[in-house]
Amino acid sequence: MKRLISISLIAVLSVVLIYWVVFSDFEIGKYDNFQEAIEKGIPYKVNDIIHTEQYDHVTIVMYTTDPNKEDFPFANYEALALAFFKGSDEEGWSNIGHHGWTHYENDNMTVYMEPLREYDNKGNELHEFYVVFGKVNNPEIVEVETKTKEEESFEEAEIIKHQGKSKRYYFKIGSESIVRGLSESGDVIDRQGG
């Protein structure tokens, strides 16, 4: 008798589960709206969203977080990081990038460079680009420029003022690996990379 009840219970639960998956809007790895994607799709507690930008059908979110003391016991700084999302509120959102904050830093500025490489199940490239970003610490730096090792000239990165003028960040999409901060007169205050 117990075996019959167990089999019947398993059968009923299987039918309910199949019905729910087939006829509901449930999708694994998708979030209903952008706010939910940020809250549940980013594996760290987001302190502040600094900037969002759409590029190549990908929404890039630059945010700050505090590193977990268990995983990073010597990290006594607020980390700057990126998240990459694809989708819409109508179709759902999915997180398509990795999460980390490898960076270079000094008293003048920090430099982060995060790639996004996404391929379909046949190995075809869907997205491949880099984002160079960071925080400007030195108030004398008024402009940030980036370039690759192969390029002759630098291109200006976007400066993002956050919380009034108290915090400044920069953001540039491309494959730049050399970043420099310039004074108002054009003098190089700091150069990192390359």
C-alpha cells in the first residue's frame, strides 16, 4: 500500500511539475525585470550603481561592492565591478558575464579592464569587447584617455560624476590597455598599462 501511495504521489508531482514548466513563464537563469536582474543576477551586494550603458544589445552595469572578508581577508576597499545583462522586461533578463574586480591602483586612479566574450552553442561569437573603467582619485586629473598598444593616439574616456562631484569614475568600451590621466593643461599625471 505504501508503495502504491509513493508511486501515485511521484506521478502527480511529475505531472504538476511538467505542467508548470511547459505552461508557465518560468525560465531558468532569467529575471522578470531589470531591477530583479541586478538584485539576483549579481553575486555580490551592490552598494551603488554608478553607470549603465547599452552596447551591442548588452546592458553594462558598473557598480560598487564590498569584497567578502572571508574570501578576500585583506581587501579593505570598496570594489568597482561590472555586470553584463541581455534582454528586456518583456522577454526577461539574463546575466551573461563573469564577476570580478582585478585592477591596478595607486593614489591617482584605478584601472579595471573586463572582457565580455559570449558564444552560442555552435561556437559562433555573439559578443567580444572590453570595458576599461576605474575611479579617479586625484582631483587634478580632469581627463582620462585610453588606447591600445598598436594605436598611435589616445581617445577620451567618459568621466562620470557620482554623488555630486565627490566621486569621479571613467568608462570606455573597446580593447584599450593603456590608460592615462591628464591635468587641465594636458600634462600626464598618471599612466598605467602598456
